[in-house]
Amino acid sequence: MSKISKEEVKHVAHLARLQFSEEEIEKFTKQLDAIIQYAEQLNELDTTGVRPTSHVLDMKNVMREDVPEPGMPREEILKNAPDHQDGLFRVPSILE
């Protein structure tokens, strides 16, 4: 693959709404090119017979059983509310 160009770096910076000096563009061009070259080394590996994975370690989600439990009493919750009416929280209106 060809090296990344300054124009491509400028284009990506423009898409990200970033502004860089010419020195920074030169620096990022070299850095991005090194990153791409390193990633291209992976194409040289023989991955025949290797199953795709999302993580290098065999990980499983550990979840507890979803058991419904009673909540706090409404009266106790509402006594901490700055304003309430008819068992509900009252908040300032956001629509006119």
C-alpha cells in the first residue's frame, strides 16, 4: 500500500474539524504512516484455521439472576423531594 499523504492527513483533520500547522501535519503524516505499516504486517501472518475472536482471553459475562425486589416506600422517597404532589415529583416546566 502506498504511503499516507499530507493531503490525506489534512482531509482527515478537516473532517474532524481540527487545524494543524505544517509541522504538525508532517509529524502526523509520519506517525500515521508508521501505524499503517505496522498494521499491514498482520496481513503477512498465516491465519488459516484460526477462529475469529473478539478478545484474546476466553471471557464470559458473569451476571446475577434477575430477581425482582420491593423498592423503597413512596412516602420515604417523596419526603426528600423539594416539591411533590399526588405522590409524584413536581419539576419546573420546560415547555411553554
